[in-house]
Amino acid sequence: MVVESGREALARIAAPGVAPRHLVCDPLAAGADWPNLLALLRDPGAPTGLVVVSSSPDRGNLPGDVVVLPADPLRLAAALLARPASASALPDAAAAALEASLARGEIAVRFQPVVSLRDRRPILVEALARWHLPDAPVRPDAFVALAERAGLARKLSIAVASRAGAELARLAPGFPALGLSLNLPLALLLQPDLVAWLGRAMAGTGFGPGRLFLELTETTEVRDRRLLLRALQRLNAAGYRVLLDDLALGDGREGLLALPFAGFKLDRSLVERLPREAAVRHAVRRLIGLARRRGQMVIAEGVGELGHWSLLRGLGLDSAQGFGIGRPLPASALPTWLAGWRGYRRG
């Protein structure tokens, strides 16, 4: 497929559904949309590879992992047959490098949309931390776990919250009621001063507690439910809504749903099994029934095909997110995604 502008390329790559395998692009031709294209295509797990074709030998400010080729048909064909580059492993002295990046404000944020299954309206975006080294991005699961081990989780969460709020605030006219969700490990959720430092991080962004969701990640086992109960009560009293993230069958966390969570997310491994496994559908219906009695919302993660939309809605799920809806995007690319999503809805 040939596209004629950077805006058209951005719309095609950010659109729901199957992504192109590669984008062959001259940065000069992409114009003002080049930074968004580069950020989107260098995201860990991005399904589209980037091949830059340029008549100039000067790489300019291009990262080291971006392939730059002259306009040579044979070399271009070889690049198109290659697999897209994968994310980098942790660097040497990784904890010190991450702390230095946090101090320099180098942690980026991407936003993945969550939409209503009833009317397909965007209801919130999940903020996802990104760390890019000069030659490649670092896998998020690797550096987030590192932050927890190295005592940097709070600094990382503050950096993500403040940047996410500031970047979304600039889009406020186009997304007036959009919510924002932030991932927090158990240790941070239990901190008595969470409300205070989260409020400072979000100050001036327009994202008060009423527009924020906090997602309790699955990285740490809950051993003291009374302590978690007190934390949830404290956060609820301050106006925050807390979701249980990545709930899967048999993971031992179903009992936590009796605590005052606002809802939970079904893990993508569970959602992917719904179309073909009746037993999984039965289990999910039971979970949703419990959620309804408790006034909790239920979000399906990892939705890759909109053909499953009626199934998810029929099961009683409230909302969905996944590559079939929208990939993790820079904030400035969200309006392009929204325009494509509205068009996709009409299609």
C-alpha cells in the first residue's frame, strides 16, 4: 500500500486491526508527523518495522536501531524480508542507568485506549512507561521489575503520572471526559502517603481523583488482606478508583474481588480463550455476575479482533482494550487514532 503523507501513514499504523509489516519512509516526506511515526514504530512489541530510505548519508538524530538505506532495490528488498528489531535487554549497571534516566526526565509514556463495549466510546487510556536507550527501547517488563527491585518504583510512578497528566492535558479539548489509568505495584498502593504524592504529581493537569484509575499489578502476592483493605478504603475516600489488573483463572487472586475494588481487568490469556472454550466462557460469566452484584466494572484486555465484539458484550463485559482497538500511542497521536476509530465504527 502506498501512502502519500506522514499523516496518512500515521493513521494507517495507529488504526485498529492488522498493522502493516513495514513502513518504508523518507523522514523529509513525513514532515511534521515524523516524530510521532518514529515514536510509534520504536515502541516495544510494535508489529510494524521501520525502514528509512534516504539519499543522504547523514543519519541526523536517528536512533541507532533504525535501519537507514539508500534507494537501492536489492537492499530495500532484503530489509523488508527481515524481522522487525526487538526490544533491548537491560544494560550493564541497569539500576544506576535507570535512576539516571529518571533524574533526566527520559522516561516516556505511551497511551493505550480503553473503549466501551456498549457504544465504542473511548472512556480512558492506560499510561504505559517506556525507556529508550540510544540503540533500542528496553522491554517494559524488564525495567519495571528492575525499578521494583531497586527501590525506584515510586520515582518511576511519579515520572509516569506527571508526564501522562501533562501530555493529556494538552489534548483536553478533544478528550474532555477521558479517564487515565496508572499501574502501581502493591508496595506503592499500600503507602499511607500515596494520595499526597499522587496529588502533587497530577497537580495542574486537570486529572483529579475522579478521572484517575489505579491498577494494582500482579507482580507481588497479597499476603495481608486487611492492610490492602485499609489502603483501598483510604483511596476510595479520596475519590480514587482502584482496579485489579490481569486477573486470570487459577491465579489465586479471585478472592481479592471481595475487597472494595472498582473493578478488574481480565488477562489477555483468558480473553483469547473465550471464543473457543465454553468452560472459560462459563467461568467469565460467573466472575461478571459477582462483579455486577458488587457494582464493579470488568475490562477485557488483549482484544485483537473486533469480530469478537458481540461475544464480549454478550458475556456482560463493560469495556475492552487491545491491538484490535488501539496500540500504545504517543499522546499527540491519540487524535489521529480517534478519527480512525470513529471511521472504523462506521465501516
